[in-house]
Amino acid sequence: MSEGSICLKNVTLAFGEGPNAVTALENFSLTVRPGELLSVLGPSGCGKSSLISAIAGFLPLRSGALRVDGEPGGEPGSDRGVVFQQPTLFPWKTVRQNVEFGLKLRGLPSEERRAMVDLILFKVGLFEFDKHFPAQLSGGMQQRVGLARVLVNRPRVMLMDEPFSAVDAQTRLMMQELLLQVWSEYGMTVLFVTHDIDEAVYLGSRVAVLTRRPGRLKALFDVDLPRPRTVDVLVSQEFMKLKRSCMDLVREETLGFPWRNEKPASKADGCREALLVESANAAA
């Protein structure tokens, strides 16, 4: 296997014991190809974040097998970088100190650290803010620091758990473009979890759709859209077709029935359908 491959086979993840146990993923299998950007969609609570935590080494498996580059996934390591929904920066450290933190833990010499941090800060557009503290930055800039902190370690695998969900729409699009740029240049494997269907299709080489909890793989789409991708692709017929396919499956899992093609069997089911559709629309 090439660098950055991820293989999950019949994985079950659960929290707690006995009647109060919650199963996040059950008999979940997925292979992520080396160097691809795989987007993951699914209804809330289906185990997407748990999947990220398991691959990162933060959560033990209840059963099944997880391998990264053919080796059993074990403790967290610098080969797998994680970008969370919130930047989780050290507020008492400057931008530069936050980004170089992992390099210091690895014992790299100061001059080598400086050169590596300079390069990555330049790439994410924060070179002039290296002496600022997180509280002095916007939300989008903080998230760029979080991305830089992962990228500077040159991980084989980058795990991203809804990293752009807390920023405004314009900043989100800029962050997506930045991610595509650095992914194309560095060639690492990216597993990108999101609730946003447009984001999943725009970024992904493939899109995995999960069932509602306990999460299983419901569908896996190839995204046959040209690269490098620009915002123009967001209004193309091919994009809209893929978006509709993903949306139908996610809403089907959210509502618990095929919402577009089937009528409810009874009046009670009709009331339930109306409430669920209203709830799903509000959540979207």
C-alpha cells in the first residue's frame, strides 16, 4: 500500500456499557485511497466525528480492524493530523508558537523550525501575523492557524472534522480553495467530514454517505469533476446532479424513509412525515 492509505473493516465503535451503551458505528467498512480527498456526509449523530477520532487514535475500536498504510492504527502520531471544528489554539501562545508546537515536541532544531513555520505561514497567508495571539485574529484566521499547525508536520493523513462550519460563507469558500491548493501541492490523504453537501461534492474525489446511527456506509460516489476546481463548478449540471443524489440519501436517512418517492402509509405517518420534513428543513 502507498503512503496515506486507510482501511477500516467491520469496525464497531461504542460508548458505555450495558443498556446505556451507544453504538456510533457498526460493521463499518471503508477504504480511503492514498492521496485522495474523501468527503464524508451523513445525518447528525451517525458517527462521523467518531470515525475521525478512531482513525486519529483517540478512540479504541469495540471490534473490527483499522489499518493505516497497512499497519494497525494505534496511538496518535504525527503521521495523522487532525483539524477540528474549533481551532483549539493555545491562547497564551502567538501564531508562530502555536504552529511550531508540534515541531518542538519532535525536537527539531530552532533554525529548522523557523524555516518550516515561515513557509507554511506564507502559504496560508498569515506570515505577517506571526506575532499575534489568537484573540487578535478573526475566526477564519484562527482556523488557518489550526490548518497550518497540522500542515507544518507534513502528515501522511489529514483528518478534518467540519473545520469550516463556524465561519461565514465567504470565508468558508476561501478556506475550501486554500485546502484544495495545499492538498494538490502536498499530496496527503484527506478525510473530510461535513454536513454541507455542496462542500462535500466541491472538495471530494469521492463522497461517502453514512446511514443514521449506528453508522454504516450507505453509498460511495465518485466525483468526476475536473481539477483544479474553481467556484464555476458549483453551478454546473454535473455538480447539481451529484448534489441531488447525495441530498436524497442524506434526507432519506434523516427522515427514516425515502422522502421523495413514497407516500406515508397512514394519517399518523403523514403527520410524522410533515414534522420530520419541517425539522430537516430547519436543520439545513
